[in-house]
Amino acid sequence: MNLKLTDDERAFRDELRTFYTTEFPAELREKVAAGKSLDKDEFVRAQQVLNAHGLAVPNWPVEWGGKDWTPVQRNIWLTEMQLASVPEPLPFNASMIGPVLAQFASQEMKERFLPATANLDIWWCQGFSEPEAGSDLASLKTRAVRDGADYIVNGQKTWTTLGQHADWIFCLVRTNPDVKKQAGISMLLIDMQTPGITVRPIKLIDGSYEVNEVFFEDVRVPAENLVGEENAGWTYAKFLLGNERIGITRVGATKVKLARAKSFAARTRLGEGTLLEDPLFAARLAELENELIALELTQLRVVASSSDGKPNPASSLLKMRGSELQQAATELLVDIAGPDSLPTGSGDIDSPEWAQLTTGTYLNNRKVTIYGGSSEVQRSIIASSILGL
């Protein structure tokens, strides 16, 4: 397989690269490159800039703001965005619920939600995982019982990322408890301001409040907010998760981290030279770079063969290895920072800001081998769907 870009693809890449590096707000790019978190207004601003230029949701159908791009072009769009440290469109909107609605929702629901979703006028969060239904998602217990023109929802969701910002939640609920667990699940769209919803933050290992518990107590949801057909939610969830896993690979973002690691190592004194000149460190860095190249080539092979637009089971391989390399890159930065990485967020301590950010980022990135389906789940998918075991 020839994995070189064509002349047209190189021109397409260069056009995107120019836009990202010269026309996108520099202060947002600089914040992302430095490893700092964006606030809600910055997230919204970033996505609205992309959407205004037709670059927020290229994977959607053209009639809803997408682009008639090839899989290779979509991959270039995302990789160049990451390399330029441009904040990516909110995944809950752009990669998760948006494609599901475009594929399975009624025309009325599409018209109601898709334009606002693309422009981040609605901030979505994901109501999938529960305390006893994480990797075994089909065991979820949150119930939705039909009552006239409404569903009455009771239950709990957990690990709801950025739920504190959300306007709406796309939620998997059990609508038929009398069939096998995958067959009795539906997907509802729920306004987070509905009476009976309580959001409670969960403090993470890095000290941040990024995820939440969401409780539903006799929450009335209009039946018109049902996505597609009742009890077909498991099909929609699998479609959503297949799209999510491809985006988690983040080759471009990991390249940026390794480039920063090189830069910082070249400034870190070690003996009569620098850390970058140390043979053991150089070997470790070279190994990571080679593994990232191998992952990038694998991703290009998967992208080039995904002409039907359907999620490829190889996305599980990309997700698993990509998340491992992201973690390795954050660990490398912590090791370069050394003792300066310990006073996290302590502006009154004399250590470089970049070093103080490394430990929090390292700790937060422990999550990437869990969300979107844990590495154990990905190995099972690889074994059954790819290797035929």
C-alpha cells in the first residue's frame, strides 16, 4: 500500500496548516501547547472559529455542515490540528452525539439539534457509565419508564466528563428489563436543567474537577427526545464508541509532547552536557518516536482502507496503543522536569511553569487507557474481531 500523500493531499494539508498557524487565535493555541486547560468560554470560542470556517464537523454529512472529504483528508484535518495545538472540537458534540443524530435521528430532531451542536451553542455530555456498568456498559440500570407523552428516568451516571458545563446529556437508559441486557437499552436526550437532575463533582487524582456523578430522580423527559427507535440504543452506542476510539489515538498531540520533551531536555544540564545528549535518555526518546511512527503508519493504513465510512474494528488497536504512547510522553516530561515537577500549580515556588504542569498532566492521563473502553476491553475486541480468536 502506498501511504505517501498525493499532490492534492499535500496541497490540502498545507492549506489547513496555514489556517491553523496564522488565522486561528494564537492565545488559544499557546495555552494548549503549554498543557494548560481551557475554560468553557475558550472551548466555545475555539469551536465557533472552526465552525465558521467549515472545520468543526467534517465527518458529518454535508447537509449538516460536514465535508465531502476522503478518510485521508479527515485524518490530515485532525493531525494538523493537533500539531498546531489548535483545541479540537468538543468530542461529545463533534465525534459522539453529532454523528449518531445525523445517522439515526428523525429529521425533526436533526434540525433541532445538529446546527447548535456543531456550533457548540449546546454543550453535550455523555451519560453512559454507571457505578456498576463501566466497561460492562450493557449492565446499566438507569431506568426509563413510559408515562404518557414522557419517560420517567431514575438512576445514576458516573465519570460524566465536563458535565458541569453541559446543557444537555445523551443518556443510555433501560427501557425493557425483560430481555437480554443489550436488547433493552434506549438513548434519550435530556435537558440538564430538568427538575430531578443533580450533578455532583468528583475530585480527580490531579486535584481537578473534570468528571461528575449525575443523579436522576423522577426526571420527566419528553418521548420526542428518544433517539431513533426504543430499545435500539445499544446499536447507537456501538456506533458512537467506534467513532470515539479513532479520535483517541492523538498521534499529532503526542508528537507535540515529544517535541517539547526534546526542547526541555536540551536545556537541562547533565554532567558536562545536556540530558538530550545522555545515551540512555536518547535511546528512550528514540524508542518512543519509532513507536509513534509505527502507530501513525498503522493509522494511515486503517484510514486508507476505511472507504465505507463504517467504524473499523482496528480502531480498538489504534485507541489502545495511542493511549499508551500518550501516557509514555507525559511520563517522559515528568522525568525531564525532575524535582521541579513536584510543586504543582504553586506559583510562589521558583520552578518553571512548564515543569509544574507536568505532574498534573501525567496523573490526569492515567484515564486514557480507561475511557472510550478500557485497554482490556480493546484487547478482547482485537482478539475476536481482528484475530478471530
